[in-house]
Amino acid sequence: MHRDDPDETPANPSVPADLSLFGTDAVTTRTFDSPELRGVTFHEVRARSVLDRVPGASRMPFEWTVNPYRGCTHACVYCFARRSHAHLGLDTGPDFDSRIVVKVNAPELLARQLASPRWQGAHIAVGTNVDCYQRAEGRYGLMPGILTALRDRANPFSILTKGTLILRDLELLTQAARVTEVGASVSVGFTDRELWRTVEPGAPSPQSRLDVVRALVRNGVDCGVLMAPVVPFLSDRPEQLRATVRAVAEAGASSVTPLVLHLRPGAREWFAEWLGRHHPDLVRRYGRLYADGAYAPTWYQRRITRQVHEFAAEFGMGPAGHGGTRRIAVPEEADASDGPERLTFL
């Protein structure tokens, strides 16, 4: 993978002694000097499997996922997938943002698994753990091979992303859409630029993501918006929700699906630290709202959902399943069987 690039430098940061944590027998560790990847360490692995079954207790509307990366340079402070880095012996804060596991053999491995007579052609959700179009994808280019494998087998799939790099693969997406069910979901939780700069510091701007929606729709790729997360007390006022839904509708999205911030272990500690630095006045309010576990109370989630759907109707758009998107990709819950945890915001 770009072995001879002049800006490539071998790196030797510590990696877990137990390589089985990476699901492989060997790890090649690299850094790159290019400005967009400076400070990021990549752990290249040859995975043993790339098709992952979602836990049976999960509430996700799909059974199978493909995630070519672990860790994410979007560095979203709320990302639920932070916990997965702990399983690798890495921390869920800076390591998650800057130490990225790359499954370099993902395209050929997926092609082989899809060709197996045991595979029945189930829907596959791509990029539901961490973003498959994060900055690493510009270096490693795994998605074209993944999309080619799905297209060649006419296997239905959906993609969830905040990344504008998906437009690089527009031709492959349109080709796949001619032979199978293809759905794209772009995550846009809010349009507040100041909130974006602090809570999603490595991700493209909300406006750039809405431009992606426009481009996909213009080229015949069905695209919904996952309005996630709605951040309590920071992006949940009715006028904020309305502004976001209006922008989503104007971008041409087929549907909008709100998802309130949830704070599972790994994410909750990192988010609590961020909250204490940027919004100390909200610490006690968060402590009360999330007192019973990782999720906001049902009454709060229902209120947000109702308001978003009312605004969607106002702008002539429906929720997922009513505007053309048959199956919207949403983040998977990596540990769906875990019980509720009490959150502490000190």
C-alpha cells in the first residue's frame, strides 16, 4: 500500500503484545508526512474476516456489516465506537482519533466471502462502526474494491458516512444501483458551525456533507440523512432542529432520521471531559438527563423525534421508510447486550 511514497516513514509506537487483539497474526505500523495525516499512526493488518454479524440483541435494522477501519480521524467526541479501541489495548481518547487500524485486504477478502456458497446475499451495512470515508481512505483506497465486490455480486448494501470522499466513488455507486438496492446515509446532526468545530473537529463541515447529499441525489443514488447526534442543550432547541431539517430538505434528502446522543462507556468519559472544558454549566444537567444509563430518557427521545418529524412534514419530507429510503444505515451498537451504566459527570 503506497510502499514507495516519499512521504512515508516507518513508525514503531507500542502496539499490544497480543496480536490476536487485532484479529491477525502480524501488524505493520506506519506514519505519513502528508499534512492531512500528520500525527496519525496506521496499523495495517490482514484481517481474517471482514463480514461481521451484528449481535442478536442489537436494535439495528441489518444483520451484517463491513468496516475496513477501526479508529477514526473525524475525532467526534461522542463517537460510540471509541469503546472498540479498548478491546485492542488502546485508549478510547487520543488513540481512537490518531491510531487507525487498516484492514488492507478488505476488498479481496469481501469478494471471496461474497462468493462463498454459504453466503445468501443479505443486506450489508458499510461503515456503521467508524467512517469508511475518513481521511485514511484517501491514502489506502479500500472502498472502490469493496464497492466493486458488492456490485459484481449484486449484493444489496447501504453506506453511512460524514466523508465527502464518497463522491470519488460515485460511478461505482451508480453502477451498483443499477443491479441491486443501494442506499446512502449522510450523518448531519446539526448545522451549527461552532458546535461542529469543537465536537466533530476532524470531520467535514455540515454544509459540505449536505453538498454530498445533493450530489448523490442528483446522480440517482437514494440518500437519506441520519440526524445524529442531536446534542441535548446544544442543538435541541426547536429553532435549531427546524433549521437543520430545513437544510436537509433543501439538499434533497429522501428522509431524515433523528438520533439523540447516547453515551456508552469509552465515549461517555471522553465526552464528559469535553463537556467540562467547553460547557461546564451543563455538567449537572447532563448528569440528571443521563442518570439512568447511556441513553437519554424515552420521553426526551420521543419529543425530539416528534419535533423532527413535524418539521420534516412541513418541508415535504418524511422519516426513514417514507421518503424513498427502504433501509437507512445507522451506527451499530458494538456491545448491544450490555446493561445500562450510570454516568458520572463531575
